[in-house]
Amino acid sequence: MRRYVIKRLGQAVGVLWAAYTVSFLVLDYLPGDPVTAMASAGMDSGQVDPQQIAALRHEYGFDKPVLVQYAEYLGRAVRGDFGDSVSTGRPVTSALADALPQTLQLTGAALLLAVVLGGALAVLATYTAQRWLRQLLLSLPPLGVSVPTFWVGLLLVETFSFRLHWFPAFGNDGFKGLVLPALTLAVPTGAQIAQVLAKSLLTALDQAYVETARAKGAGRWRVHLRHALRNAALPALTVVGLLVGQLIAGSVVVETVFSRDGLGRVTAAAVTAQDIPLVQGVVVFGALIFVMTNLVIDLVYPLFDPRLVVASGRKAALA
Amino acid sequence: MSQSLVDDPVEAALGLGRPIGAGPQPYPGRRVDVRRLLRFVLRRPGLLLSVVVLVLVVLASFWPDLFTSQDPLKGVPSQNFRGPSGSHWFGTDELGRDVFSRVVHGAQLSLKATLIAVLVAFVAGGLLGVVAGFVGRWVDDVLMRFVDVLLSIPALFLSLALVTALGYGTVKVAVAVGIASVAAFARVARAEVLRVRQAVFVEASHASGARWYAVLVRHVLPNAAGPVIVLATLDFGSSILAVSALSFLGYGAPPPAPEWGTLISDGRNYLANAWWLTALPGLAIAATVLATNRIARALDGEWNRQP
Amino acid sequence: MTALSDARTSRWAVLTALVTTSVVLTACGSGGGDSGSGAGQPTSGGTLTFAVGSDAGCVDPQQVASNETIYSVRQIVDSLTDQDPKTGTIVPWLAKSWDVSSDATTFTFHLRSDVTFSDGSKLTAQVVKDNFDAVPKLGALGTLAEGYLSGVKSTTVVDPLTVKVTFSQPNAQFLQATSTHSLGIESSASVKRTPQQKCSDGVIGSGPFVLKQYVQNQSITLAKRTGYAWGSSQWSKKGEAYLDKLVFKVVPEAGVRAGSLQSGQVDAISSVGKANEAALKGGQVTLQRRANPGVVFGLGLNNARPALKDTRVRQAIVSAIDRQQIADTVFPTGTRAATSVLAQTTPDYTSLASDLTSDAAKAKALLDLSGWKMGSDGIRTKDGKKLSLTVKWFPNASTNQPALELIQQQLKAVGVEVVLKQLQVTQFAPTLQSGDFDAVWGNVTRADPDILRSSFSTKLANFYHLPASSLDTALSEQAATVDAAKRRQLVTQVQQSLVRNAYYVPVVELQTQLGVAKKVHDVNFDASSRIQLHDTWIG
């Protein structure tokens, strides 16, 4: 077990380092002249003061060879220093830290909703004997993944906020202000959870142990929940880990639609301002969340399914 | 283990594809019977509708005048904010422009962007996967680690980083979305190449002295193509969503270009008094994506699972 | 059903419960404000939630030019004088009286004795001197204030409550300038900080409200200043403000602002456009409007650009634009098409409607004359170059984009291509400073015609790169003339020159339209069509 933990931790660190490298390549290497981009910040670069550019170049170390820059930046990043945001002047890490709690609240609520609603849909759809109901319920997930998130959000605002006055249209105030944004963010994720869970429930229900349980006289609900669901839940758990990244990214759109404070809005503003250090911080941060979530799930997994041959990791579990 | 790429969109995202060994056995050459195809489609009304929708969208992008004669860029300003009616099917916007016409002309921009995105992902990802699967050994390891990393960065964040680096505009957004989808294609392509490499006829071909590139082009690629094409169709749908999200956020083409995402973002200003400005273009996006997803599902498992 | 005593299941249950509880607990915050009871009689207390459309990125009143941010930061500082919105006369505020020398070079202000800043320090002549001495160092964002004090020779402390400002030339506009927010008086400690610090951290003022919190692009929160007793002579309530707290939220979308006002989530909104008027009228909402004095909304041309150096091209642009159509389609009801560079409510405005007619045929003729031939794609070319203008604009008003799209259509009809480029509001000043634009869409509010000198004199910032001409002499003279009639004549001359030479393309007058919930009373406009919230009460 210890070896497994250490191996997974090592992989996680490796992925993070690689993510940092990718973001460095995209943001510092690709634009050709990130300094001019930062100095002109949205204006045409033709008229920026050359002295200002030279000074910025020196400050950010762009006058050194690429590998040296990379090594320096990496060194600083490892210590938690991602530089200062070009648009606000504050350190990137504190800008992210300030915005994070609101987004965590939103994605946490969305995840909860997605799991509950998606799970309930899958359980119900696979339980019911009514063909029409099953068809109806199973047709919802494809719809859920096909609709643009921002459109759903706007429709919800139009209906539940402007027409019915049930919920606020924007802002971070209180529980009521969380409902519509969390619901919007939960739709695509919940649909995917429903799809995966329904599939694995159907597979589980075909297994021998289910027949055995029924033969022993267990009621349908109990068989469904206690046996089938518990086993079917494991692949769904893995899926949740992958979807966390999607949720965090989705916060960019949802926070913009609902004018909420948070990481998403900070990101959108950073992209508009071509604030490269801040965008880099966001990208690495997104990877960090993804890696951490999946690490936790991978470490928790063997506790739930001791049958797992730990060394084979996730792929075997899905088989 | 799922056979279908589509019902497990998450697995598709992972690019797990099918396990090696399962799936229909590859064989040299396959041809499609047109009558069988037609019967297949006609028996499934949902699929038929999806094909119709997609055909309409494609037609609208090449020949918008088939659908509307009104100018998408210029309207009658005094007739602004009219709701849907006989003369304006989708109503008019804040400057009196016909919204239906703008949606139709926007199809061209959206389709162009999506095609570029899927192409970029297909080519780059496919190349990565084929090289990894065909060459194997340490090359495979390195390339797949790289792909893993791409998967760990949330797709929208990666696209946003690319937009920050490259700038705004329809094409740049399309490239940004395409690059973010490379991982899935790489994985599927690799899995398929590995699967086919092991097939008997490939070994036979190799043994009888065929060069590696002949084997690759004549045997491996055609048989590996199937799931990659299904993924491309799926990716089409998700690329439309990603491209429209980025243009909604303001990174697409500048006004007055009627990109679908931009239409919704502009309409947002008038949400309280003109709901059709946001609702109807969004419906167009949803319908197109639903249609492509349905077709992808059909392409994937259903055709092969027929009796 | 057997009890699910399985350890794993209960572990899940606990985890779920914990997550749910923590989400709910952290989500529970304070709701909106509470309003006073009773009808008709002003009541103290309550919170006003005001939704504005943008954030200028700075909370220093001396460095803010954008209306949406001025609404909030104006409440933090007081000015030496105030201006009557109905008559334009200058009335006492921090200065209880003043003397102006006959040649308008020396201004002596006699300050009130009871004024203190929110950090406890007292207002003295030295503080005023510190403020004015620091203005030239305000940098890029302080151009308005710098313009008001341009040509200042010295500011001297005569005695602790008397301060004298001396100019090297006669300066007719200075008295009105002291009533603006740009010369709001801040504490000496604030004044010593760098402009960037003042912008991001805020300033200490003596105003009826104190800055409590600023989250860039999201919100500005102000709290009542207890013990306030030196309000403007314009205001009706003596002493402290009625309201306890002001919360300004940044909500960029006009539709969302309007919907939120209707649903009661906010108490007041700014920038109500035409689209939302119908929905808001007749509800629990009043629409308040006032025209802004100053330079009208228009295209500020970069007169040094090759294509724009040609006067005929500029005149063609002016002729091609249908101002009335833009006013009627996009702007709030009652918005007037521009009939001069100045808005009608500006002192010494003169009507030049006959020079600002909309005539597409004339525009085409002018362009043909200047050698720009129509190309096959509908855009004119000359020497291989397309006649294309990149208009930079900033989303500080929701009317900007549709207005510019209409202009784009109207100019396309005569063969001029317009490319619209949106930048952030914080980039307004840097863009003007860098000169890196073909045209910029904007307006400047000021209740004094000297704004023309600030904007168009080649001796000052000259953002629009006008060539030096007799216009400069006229501009300098009107600033120096104390004789009202002579001044009026000079200002008329200036307007004629600007319009006929098309150095600036006037389009529409800005009409500020606010949506205010019926329970909110006395949101009053000041002379610059910004708001004073000291007399505002909820009930």
C-alpha cells in the first residue's frame, strides 16, 4: 500500500510539473513577444515605449535564454511565487487565494447537485419497469450535455429571477444566490454522471451476485440500492474525479453569467487584459485541483474495493 | 466494459477507447450497402431528425440565401425589439436586424470554427496517437505522458491560455479549442492502432515482406479509423459548445459578426425585455449539438450492433 | 429495510452531510438591506444597493473620469464649492466665501472651521495647499484635475482657514473647477501617497460617506460618516446623511441590472437604456434623467493619422452619420442628437445644427473629391490602401456597442470601413495618452465650456493631435476672459471651428437615466448630472 501511495504522489507531482511546463510554453514562449503583449495590454503594439519594454524585459528576465528563464520561473513557482498580476499589481497567488473560496463554494454545491440529481436519475431509470419512463429519463442526459451552459444559466435567470422573482440574478449573497448558478453548473456534469451510473448499474444488475440476492428473497429496492448501486458507484466515483476539472473550468462561464465573485471572473478578466502571469497561475491551479482530486480518489479507492489489484490502477477497476 | 464510445462520454474524454482485443474484428476492406443504410436511418426517427438538422446547418453555412433573404448586418433601427412573428421568425434585435437571418449567417462562422477545431484535434491528436501506437516503446511512453498532462488541465483553461497567447478572433478561438481536444484523439488513435497491429492479417502482411509504411497506410489506418471518426463526430458537438462559450465570453470575432455565442452575449443585455435574443440562438446551438451527438451514437455502436 | 449499518455507507453519509452543511453555512451571508418604515417622512438608516455598469479600476475621486464610478467615490470627498444644477451658479461648501481678483488670476477661499476628515485630522488651508500642489503629480489618470490647475503659479496659506490660489494667466473656469469631484479635498496623509496607492487603497476624505471596502470590478461599499455637519449649501438635510450604508455593485449587463431592479434585488441602477425603459416604467420604479453638460458623445479622431489629416474625409464622416437615428434607436427617451461639440445644458453652448446635418450624398461627394475611390467590396481605396478606421471603445455604458454598430453601418453605406475594438475601461486613459488609435468613442462631462480647452488645445495634452491653429488662441482667451459676453463670443467661435473643421465628430448628447425604486427618495442630480446621496432616504 505504501508503495502505491508513494507512486501515486510521485505521478501527481510529475503531472503538475508538466502542466507548469505546458503553460510556460503556451504563455511565455508562444506569443513570441509576451513582454510587448503585457506592456501594450490590449492596445496595438506599434506605439509602446521601447524603454518601457526593455525595462519590463529585464524585470521579467526575458533577456535571458529560454531555458534559464524557465528554470528561474520554475524555481519561483515551486516556492509559490507566480509573480505579480500585470493588471492589478498584486501577487498572483493572493489574487487566486482571495477568489478561491467563492468558487469552491459554487463548485462544491454544483458537484453535490450533480451527484444527487444525476444519481437519482440513473437509479430511477434503471429501477423502473415502465419502458416509457425509462426512455424518458434516459433521454435527459444527452440533452444535458448538448446545451450550452451559459444559455441554460441565462434561461434560468430569465425565468426564475426576472419572471418569478424567486432567486437573485447576480451576486454572491447568501444561499439563495447560490441556487441558480450551482444548478447551471451542475447540468452537464450531472448528465454525465447519470450516463455513467446508469450504464454501470445495468451492468451490475446482470451480475451473478444480484441473482443470488434475489434468489435469497431480497426485495427489488434493496437489491438495487444495496448491491447494484454500491458496486456501480465505483466507476462513477472515478468519473467524478475527472469532472471536477470540468466544474472548475465551467465556473468561468457561470460566474460571468451571474456576475459572481470568484476564480472564473478573475480568469475572464485576466484573459481580456492579456495578464499572462495571472492566466498562468490559473492554468497551473486548475491542474493542481484536478491532480489533487484524483489523487484523493485514487488513494481512497482501494479502501472501497479491496478486490482491486492496486498496481493496475484505475483501468482495471473499470473493466 | 463499454463497447460504445459515446455512452461513456467521460471515457471518450479519457480516450480509453476499447480494450485491446475486443470490438469487431478488423478485416481488409469494408463497403457500405446504401439500401441497408437508408432502412437503418428511417427506422429511427430521432436519428432521421438529427441528420435533417445537420444537413440544414451545413446548407445554411454554404448557401444562407436559401433560408433567408434579409440582411444579417443591417436592419431597420425603428423596428427593434420586435418579438418573433411572421415577418421575423426569430424577432429583431436592438438595431432592428432580423435575428433568424443572423443565426443563419452565424452558422457559417460556427461551422468554420468547429471544422477547424476538429481538424486540428484530429490531425494533431491522430498523429500523436498513431506515432505512439505504431512506434511503441519509449516514444509511446513519452507521448502518452504528455497527453496525460493535457488531460489534467481543464479544457476551457487551456483554451483560454491559448487565446491569451494568440489573441481574439474566430480562427484563433477554433485553434485554441482544437488543441484542448488533442488528448482524446491521441488516446483513441493509439488504442486503435495497438489493437489493429495485433491482428493476424497485419502480421501476415508484415511477414510477407510489406514495408512498414505500406502496412500502416493499407491496413492499420483504415481499420483504426472507425472509432477515431466517431470521436470526431462527438468532438464536433463539444467543439461547437466550446467555441460558442469562448465567443460568448467575448473572444470571438468583433461586431457585427453574428457568431452564435456573440449573439447570445449581446442578447444578454436585453434579457429583461427581449428574451428571444438569447433563447433562440441558444436553441440553434443546442439543436446542432444534439444532432451531432445522436449521429455519433449511431455511427458508433448501433450500426455495428444491428442484427 | 435493514439498517444500513455498513461502515462504508455511513461514512459516505457523514461525508455528504458535512459537505452539504459546510456549503450551506458558508453560503449564508447577509441579505440585502432593510428599509425604513413609514411613508412621506424621511427616515434615517438603511442600506442602498446601487447597481452600476462598470468599474474604472480606481477609487480616488481625483483620478476618476467615468460616471459609473464617480457615483460612488464622489460621496467620499467634499469640494471647496458646489454648483447649483438649475442655474449654474457657484455656491458655498467647504469654503464659506471667496474672493476673485478682477483679472481672475487670484482666488482666495475662506474655509469653514468645523470640518474634519474621517481620520480625525482637521481641514486647514495647508491641507488644501497640499492637495493642489500634489495635482500635477497625479499622472495619467489625473488629466482632468491637472487641466483645471494648469498655469497655476502658487497656492499660499494666508492663515489657517484662508488659502489663496494664484495663476499666471487669468483663469475664468477655476471657480467652477473647485466644485468638481476632481478637485475634491483629501486629507494630507492621503495626498502624500502615490497615485497608484490612492487608486487601489482609496483615500480619506471629509465627505458624508467613508470608503469601507473596494473589490475591483465587483463592489464598492461606503458607510455613513458620523458627526458630518458641513454639507453643501445645496443640500436640504443638515448634518449626517440619512443612509447607513451604500453598496455599489458592478453588473455590466443592462438587462441584468434592469431585471434586478424589477425583482427588488437592487434599489437603484445606472445607465438605463431605451430597451429597458418600457419594462421599468409603471412598476415600482421611477426613471430619473438629466442631460450631461460637456463634450457630447462622439468619435474623437486622431487628426494626425494619414487618412484623417484630410479635412474633407473628416467632414464626410460627420455628414455620413445619422445622429437622430442613433439617438432614437439606442439611447434613452429624450436624448438629443448633437447640435454642437458641447451639450445643450453647457453654459455658452451654441446651436450649429445646420452644420451637423446628415447627408450621405454629401459625404460620398467629399470622399470622391479627396481621391478615395469606391472599391468592389464597397470600401473606398486610395493608393492601394483601404479607408478603414479602427474605433476603440470601452464598455462603460451599455449604449456604446449598439451606437457604434449603427455608426459602422452608416459609414459602410458611404464606403468607410469601421473596425470596432473593445478595450477595458481601465485602458481609457492609457489609450488616449499613447495616441495609438484612429478614433475613440467617448464623451466628457463638465458644466463649463473650458472643457473644450482641456480636450482640444494643442498647448495641453492634445490627445486628438489637432494641428496648431487660431483655435488655440481662442481657447486660451476664453479661459482668461472675465467678461461673460466676450467669453460667450469666443466659445461660439471655438465651437464653430471645431465643428466646421470636423476635428471631432459629435453624435449624441449623453443623457443620464437612472432607475430608482419607489421606496428610495431624493436621489438628486448635481450640476454635472452625477448624484449626491446625502439627502437620499429609504422609506
